[in-house]
Amino acid sequence: MSKSEIIFHELLKLMVTNKASDLYVKPFHQPVLRIEGELYPVKMDELLPNFTEEVLEFVSTPTQRKNFESNPELNVIYSFDEVKDRFRINFYKNKGYISLVVRRINSVIPTIEELNLPVILKKFVLYKRGLVIVCGATGTGKSTTLASMLDFVNQNYRKHIVTIEDPIEYIIEDKKSYISQREVGIDTNSFADSLKSVVRQTPDIVMVGETRDKITATSILQLAETGHLILTTLHSPNTVQAIVRLLQFFDQSEHREIVNYLASNLIAIVSQRLIPRIDKKGRAPVVEILIINARMQELLLDMNFKQMKAEIDSFLTDGMQSFDISLIKLYAKGLISLDTAVEYAEVPHDLQLKIRTWGIKPGSELPEHLGILAE
């Protein structure tokens, strides 16, 4: 084992010991860990360019390295015997030098309840057909949420689940369901190629790790239309913006057709953010939920996105909830402080007014109309 491999393994073990979500490494600097959202330098000597070059050498295949030479963006999954967790490594160029970011992936898929996610997410994966989107910024737990939803199905229902990922993050072992996990670059050339042939694999559920382009977006809409349940992720700040983001993959002249597809096939959009817990034990998910009921379908067909957002914020419809209502629930459960709730609120004054009016305190019962939301 080379010196670089030994150092890299020690850094990964340090991630596990400190429950760090991310590790940042670039030449001429100390490595940095992200722990509960905050960055902490590792007390060690600065690393030289040969370190990241050698890490790339021993964690990747010759084909991956060749591709990296022409397109310096590479994602790989790495594991070693001394720890149970797996690691997603993103290589990129920074001022001409190879740099990397490591994301730690828990070896055990947490349940929806363990993640403090709304249990209505279980309902979304019981549909026979349609589209469910999980959105949020990078590092907000989208992949973990999808894995927990799929594992719920896997533990309780006999389905064929196909995942198409770049790279595969969570390993999902067969339980009641039959699982096929395909990695772009290893098991298939691209998302597009895999989606072309997935119908022949007769899946009940297809999970597409990320919708990045028009070809993928078109494929998932067509699959949802033809009787499959599709789960995917998008990068967008909230649920309504996820629809806008999806439309941006298409020409303006195609928007009407795509909106019609969405109105017929979209089940729900879940948007999440992670914020500090009061007990310092990790972070809590703040979740906005948009469900396509008759009213939302009407607004979507009219492309009245502003009113769609207003409907979510009114919080009184079919299990939908706004980010601020999610914050109030977390505060009532004692998971976050009042200061944190106010800090992350979309409309801080309204959130404080609701908390006072409803008499919300940590450990208190939620008002009846809140208790049924997103349950």
C-alpha cells in the first residue's frame, strides 16, 4: 500500500469517526472536513499535487482516468475493508491541479422515520404510475431520501425496482422486492441509453439518480405516461421552481406539451433543506411538499406558478406543506430552536406570528389542522 493510500484511508476513517458528511482535498492546503454543516481543517501538513494524482490512480479504472483527461469531471464510489461506509469521490481540476471532494455514504439505509421525513413519502411510492421529484441544493440529502423511499417498498412489497445512477450510492439488497441497480459508465453508457431499454426489463419502479438534460427529462415523462412509477432528483430551491427547472430543458415552443404531460403524470414534488439540530446530533430536514391535486393541476395547466406557491403556503390542502410549516413542526418536536426556525424561515414574521397564535412550544401538541399535514 502506497503512502498516499495510507493517508487517504486515515482521512476516510477520520470522516467516519467524526461523522463528517464531506472531505475536501486540494493541493498546497490542509484537508477540510464538513461536520454538521461547518468546515473544520484537519491538523496535518499541506498535501502536494502528487497526493490527489495518486488517489485518482488507485480509486479509478483506466477508462475513467482516460475520460478524466479529456473531461476533468469524474465521480467514483470507493470502499475499503476497515470501515463499513462507502464514499462518493468527485474529482475535478482546480487551478490546473487535481482536487477532490468525498461524500460519506452510510452503509445502512435509514428509514423515513429515522430521517425525520414526513411519512406521506411512503404514500408516493405506492402509486402504480406517475412521477415523483425530490429536489434541493447539493448536499441536502436527496439521494438518501430516495433510498429510504425505495427501501420502504423493498421491505414491504413485491416489486421490480430499477435504479439508474451516476454513481450508485446506496447498495439496496433484495428483500421482498427484486432490485436492479445500474451505474452509468459501468453498466450502461448513459442515462439516455439505459432509459431506452428499461421498459424491456419490466420494472414497476424506476429511480433515475438525477435529471440533468432534455433527453433524460423526455424519457422520464414518457415512462410515467406509459404506466411506470418514476422517481428522480432535480437541483432547484423549492417545489415550484422544480417545475420551472424542468421546463428549462425544453424550447419555449415545447412548454405547453410538457406542462400537459406534467399535469397528467406528476404525483408530487418534495423539496428539502438541512438545518442544525438543537442537540447538535446532525441536521434536521426542512421539507416542502407539493401534491398535484385538482386545484394544483388547474394552476399548472395555466402555468400560474406564483399561485401554486401561494397554495402551498396556505398549508390547508391534501398533505401539502410549506417550508415554514415544516420548521414549526420541527420546533414543536424539540428538534430545532426557535432562533433556528426564525433564521431559516421564508417569512420570519409570519412564522413567529403562527407560533404565538397557535401556542406552539417544544413538546406541545400541534393544532389539529397541522397534525394531519404531510402525514
